[in-house]
Amino acid sequence: MINSNTNDFLSNNARALKSRVSKTAYQGITIAVSAIIIATLLACYYHFGVISIDGIIKVQSTNYALWILDTIPFVFGIWGQYSSTIIAYEASALVFDQTQELRERADDFEKKAHHTATHDLVTDLPNKALFYDRVEQAALAANVINGSLSILLIEVGNYKEVNDTLGRNSSDSLLKQIAARLKGAFPAPASIAKIDSNVFSLLLSEAHSYHEVLAIAKNIHSALEPVFFVDKVKLSAHVNIGVVNFPDHGEDVDTLVQRAGVALYMAQESSNGLAIYDSSFDAHSPRQLTLMSELGQAIDRNELELYYQPKVSIDNGKIYGVEALVRWNHPTHGLIPPDDFIPLVERTRTIQTLSSWVLKRSFEQCAIWHQQGLDLKVSVNLSVKDLHNPELPDLIAGIRSSTEVEPAWIILEITESSIMTDPEMALDIVHRIHQMGFQFSIDDYGTGYSSLSYLKKLPLIELKIDRSFVSDILTSDNDAVIVNATINLAHNLGFQVTAEGVESLEILNALHDIGCDIAQGFYIAKPLPVSEFNAWIAASEWTTIPLLESNSSSAL
Ligand code: C2E
Ligand code: MG
Ligand code: MG
């Protein structure tokens, strides 16, 4: 097919070029014939004094110079045909070569783009998306032949420590070296991927018993045992390994990864850092781990609910806005707080479903309040993983247009760690959302990397100081200094500051004295379900009376 197209392409081009060269050859023939006629007439006139048919025949049959001239049109004809064919083929071959080169470059570009979307930037191993895909394919294939699979999650337990003490370059270098050693220890068909900042996965093409897994774990441990050199510093990697088998421990990739997470949790608790999932773990592992698999259905069953906690402007006591905080009303376990399920759900794709539910519900509620004339800014928490999801800007655009919310009514809360994991991608996503008019806030400020260079690059409206600093502001001089410095820094960068965890009037007064803009905390109100929040706001003193009492050192 390709060959016949190529031939057609070549011969069409050759034909076009050939006809142009032939045209030039015909012009040459015409000139040569004209030269023969003129030369013959001149020769006839020169010999006989007149131009006559007899004279022309005579000079043509006797004059050798005219004979030579007579051959020239034939020479032109043959030479023209020959060179036109050669030139035409050479030219079209050149065009073809260049087209081919352009096509190859386009193919290369496409391959590179696909590679980036499916591979981890640091280690170049397959990423979570590709890993899920491979597990799905492998499970389908295994189903056909009644086969089985094993998935190992390998967590680098001391990654955070390395990252916090030596910085990102060093932790990246450690991960690269670990990836190289794992690849060496488990050549294909074993498939290694990196599915989280500090978690590798290994897919094995059949299920393994505890003893077999023990041997594999030994291999992993011995591959990773020799120390790593990172910037001349000797480091060792402490790994835990959680294992699940398909189909015994789950039939779909989400369940399998969730249960491998449960096994990983048990591995952290075990003496040898290894555990194969067992349903009995569910009784021992924390409740949130066993609940993970139920979360996907919880959304369909309407078990999630958003609570709203008010944010109050410190200088005038007016309600500035609310933060939407998700809760899970579990039919048997009661109300489950987000810290118990979000970090674990973030390991799986369910986080996308959860985030999109939270965004949709909070935008809808925001629209309702604005229709009622309540000018509230609604803060919505984005997960670390959301800033790795290239579809997030489109998702937000869709929800925005269906709810008719103005972007200026929304503040999206992100954390520093969500930027630091893959800064290029995260910044791109943040900027795309900001272009629609949405504003961003850095949540839990002070607990993460606090990199000033990213603060500058982000389109921020707000810094939220973590409650761990705020709640101790009265008793710890260090915390008071940190809060004070953060407020100055934020103001200099043009951001407003919200203090989280304001639990008392004394803290509120202290925050007022050091120039904090907004307060959020139990002293004002706890997060409330929407009906209670509406009742609270209707009766609230915070909307009408001055916030601070006269015992403040600088009361309003
Ligand atoms: P966050 O975004 O920093 O939310 C503030 C947390 O501090 C909330 O906990 C809130 O109830 C709590 N808090 C507020 N004032 C006080 C106070 O005065 N004292 C004390 N002790 N606590 C206070 P919550 O609702 O349990 O949420 C915990 C975290 O879960 C949130 O921290 C946020 O990171 C995450 N989260 C909550 N909802 C969502 C969500 O819809 N999506 C995502 N991705 N994460 C969420
Ligand atoms: Mg928050
Ligand atoms: Mg916070």
C-alpha cells in the first residue's frame, strides 16, 4: 500500500517536472529548426544569388555545415527527453525524501508526547496511568487462560526524610538510582512502574505464594541494600513491600491497588517490611484503609456531604467566605473526617471522582448563596493529585458553565507539596485555571517546602497559615515569630493572609495585632452542614458586631 502510494507520488511528480523540461527541449528544437531554415536560405542566396527550391535542394545536399546543423534538432530532442527524465526523477526523489523526513519528525514528536504522558519524569519508568493500563490488560489476558498475577507496591519509607533534609534534587537522584537497580533486578517481562512520589510497583505475570514473594522481596532488599551515593552523601533506602494477587484479592485494578495499600500499611508495621494482603488485615488495619474500596460507591450512594466553615475578616468582623470541607456519612461507621480517607484515596483514581464531586457540589452551593444575595467566597480544597490531572482545567470550565458561578467567587486551595511533585505540570494546570479567572490560595502554609521561588510563580490571592502555628501563637515565641514573618511576607507579595485554627478570642486578638486579614476556626464556628450553616449565618453576630472585644491590646 505504502509502496504503491510512493510510486504514484513519484511518477506524478516526475510527469509534472518532465513536461516542464520537455517544453524547454521543444523550444530548443524550434530554435534549431529556425536556424536551419535561415542558414539554408542564406547559403542558397550566397551561392545562386536568388532563393529557389532548386537552390535550397542543392545547398542542402552539398553543404556539410548544413548537414551538421540538420542533426541539431534531433540531438536537442534526444538530449531533452533524457535529461528531463533524469531531472524529474531526481527532483521528485528529493521532495519525497524531505516529506519522509518531515513525517518521521512528526512521528518522533508524537511518540515523545505519548512517552511523557505515560512515564514518570524523574525515573522515566511507566507512570501510574500506564501501570493501571498494563494491569488491566494483564488481568484481561489472565482471565482468558484462568491465570493469575501478583502486584507488589514498594514504598521508599525514608523518601520524605531525604527530601526534607537534602532537598528535591537529592531525593530525585535517590529515586533514579533505586529505579535503575529495580530494573536490573527485575528484567522484562516483570513490569516496573512508579505510581506515587515514593512508591514503585512491580507487576508479575503470575500469582506468587508467600514463600515466593519472600524470595522476591529478598531480591529487592539485596538490590537496594548497597548504599546510594547522592552528592557524595551515603544514603540507604528503607523499603516496605505490600503484595496483592489477582484474582484472589480483587478483580479490578482499583481494588487491587487499594488492597496492596492495605498490605503496605501492614508491611510498615511488620518486622521484615513485607506483607501479602489478607482479608483478616481489614480487622487490624485502620478503619480508613478498609473503607477505601467503598468510597467509589459512597459517591453514587450519596454518602458524601460538604460542610462549610466560615472565614471572617478580622478588621471589620464581616463574614468573608467559607471553606468547603468534605465528610463521609458512612452507614455503619458514622461521620468520617477527610483526613481518614483522602490521603489513601489519593493513591487511586477515585480521587478524581471525589474532587470532581466536591467541585461540582461546592460550585452549586456557591451559586445558590449568590442568588440569595449572600456574597460569600467559597474556598475549595484541591488534592495533591488534582494538579497532576491535565483534564482538571476542562473539568472546572465545564462545572463553571453548568453552575453559572463567577470565577471570582471561588478560591482554590492547593498545598506546596502539590506543586513540588511535578512543578512544570502543576504550574501549567494552575495557570490554565487562573486564565479562566479563578484564584488560588496556599493551604497549610509553613508545613511544606515553603519555596519562595514557587510563591512568586503562582497566581495567588492568599496564604493560609497552618493551624499548628496559629494555635500556639500565644505560648510559643517561635510560632509567633513565624506567623508574624509569614504575614509580612504575604503582604509584601500582595497576598491576603488567613489564619486557620483560631480557637479563642485571645488568639484572634493577637492575630489582629500583627495584621492578619482573615480568621477561620472553632472560635468562630466549626464546619457545619449547609442547613446549619445557613441557620448560623442568619443568626450570626459575626456579620453585624465588631469582632474584637475591649480586652484586645488594640481593640477596634
Ligand atoms: P484544611 O484544608 O487545612 O482544612 C482545615 C481543617 O482544619 C479542617 O479539618 C477544619 O475542620 C479544621 N479546623 C478548622 N478550624 C479549626 C480549629 O479551630 N481547631 C481545630 N483543631 N481544627 C480546625 P477537616 O475538615 O477535618 O479537613 C482536614 C483536611 O482534609 C483539610 O485541611 C483538607 O486538607 C482536607 N480536605 C477537606 N475537605 C477536602 C476536599 O473536599 N478535598 C480535598 N482534596 N481535601 C479536603
Ligand atoms: Mg483547606
Ligand atoms: Mg489548612
